[in-house]
Amino acid sequence: MTTAPIRSFLFVPGDSERKLAKGLQSGADALILDLEDSVAPARKPLARDAVASFLAQPRAARRPLLWVRINPLTTPHGLPDVAAVVAGGLDGIMIPKADGPAVVQRLSHYLDALEARAGIAAGTVRILPVATETARAPFALGAYADAGLERLFGLTWGAEDLAAALGASTNLDASGAWALTYRLSRSLCLLAAKAAGVQPIETLHVDFRDTEGLRASSIAARHEGFTGRIAIHPDQVAAINESFKPSPEDVAFAERVLAAFAAAPGAGTIGLDGKMLDIPHLTQAQHVLALHRFYKDA
């Protein structure tokens, strides 16, 4: 990972001052101040102004990072959204319905000018595209790795907008799991993020009352390689934060792996618990312990 991981991104409607203020107390690593789907068309100018005012407020040193989901740049709201929110309090922009790296590059050019206008350091504002929400987008995922997008923080995927784009009546199969098209998009997003050296962010868990399902699927996502997840309700944050930290069992095993390799200097393989482990296992153990140290006081 090229930057510190973010376990939880909490969506907050940009037109609700009460929810914006409440989000600061949610425990989320980052808030996504939303100007897109959670805001009715007639209220988008109001939401834009409210988010800009919110970003301008002083913040405590230890605070959630503040991201904004703008409207797509292909809509009349997209560019005004960007122009309104680039200020000292902004950490990143989520861009929805991104067809590919060219959309991110276009936004990056806007940010170059807007950061200069705002007097903030060049490259401060990072970008997180939702990279699977159109029928075209999944075919471009592999191109992010070679696009030279210095602001790219990560990639995330979305099943709801993709289903709408496809005219699908559901994005689930008969068992209640993601249908094949959405599993494919998810896997490609994970691979594309890893290939680009950025963070893969798992999509939302729609049923915010299903804490156990959220926890189980988040742990599974971490085991696959995802580094964080989007939340749609404050009650989801704690489960997500805990799930994306290495478990005590993971940490204990990683420590044993490192100790076993340390006891056999120069060895490419070791035996542990009746299994042969090699250098990729050592690398994974080192990764687990690095995450553990990072989250120890979180």
C-alpha cells in the first residue's frame, strides 16, 4: 500500500447538517460527504453549499478524514461540485460512475488548478473512483495500473448502480449472494487495485441492521485482500473497523511465522504445524504485523 489504509468510509448526506455533525462522532476513519445519490436533484445546490461550509470549519487533530462524493463529471453538477469543495479541509474525492482512468485524469487536472487557487499543497486531494458502475467500466479496470494517476488512492466497486445500468431486476443470485456479473466486477476491482498499488475498498452491505452478516462478509473481504469498506449507517462503523484489523489469531500466527524464519536464517522454506511455508507466507505475515502495529491504538 502506498498510503495509510482506511478501514471505514461512512456515507453522510450532504444536505443534512445534523447528520454531517453526527458523522464526526461515528468512529469512522473517513466520512464521504455525499452530493450524489442521497441528495434529491432540487437540493443539490443546497448540499454543495452545506458541504463547503462544513469543510471550512476547524477540525480537531484526530478527526475522520473528509472525502466528498461529487456527481459524475458528465452531469451539470459535477464540475460545480469540485469547484465548491476543494479547500483546506478536503482529503479526497470519490468520483462515481467512472468509466476508466481518463475520468480520474480529467478530475486530477481540475484539482491541480483548484488546489493552486485554494493555496493548498499540490496533490493533497486524493481520488477514489467507483470503478464498476457502468457497463463499460469493468473493461477498463486493468488500465489503472499503467495510467500514472498520482492522486489515485484506491478503487471501489458498486453493485446497485451497475444493476441499474444493466436493467437488472436484482444483483443477487438464488442463494442471496452476489450474482456472477457482480462477483466478476468485484474480483476485477480487487485485482486492478492491487496491480495499481492502491487500496481496494469493499462495497456497502445494504442491510444496515444485519451486523453479523456485515462482520462475516467484511472479515472475508479482508482475507481476500480488501483493506476497507463503505458504510451507509453509523451503526455499521464499529463492525467494519474491527473486521479490517488483523484478529488476535492472525497476529499470533504471523508472529510464529516470523519467529520460525528468524530461527532458520537464509532458509527459503520452513515447516510449521505440519505445513511447508515459503517466502510469500513470510511476506503475508509481515503485512499482517504491519497492519497490527498501525491499528494498535486506533
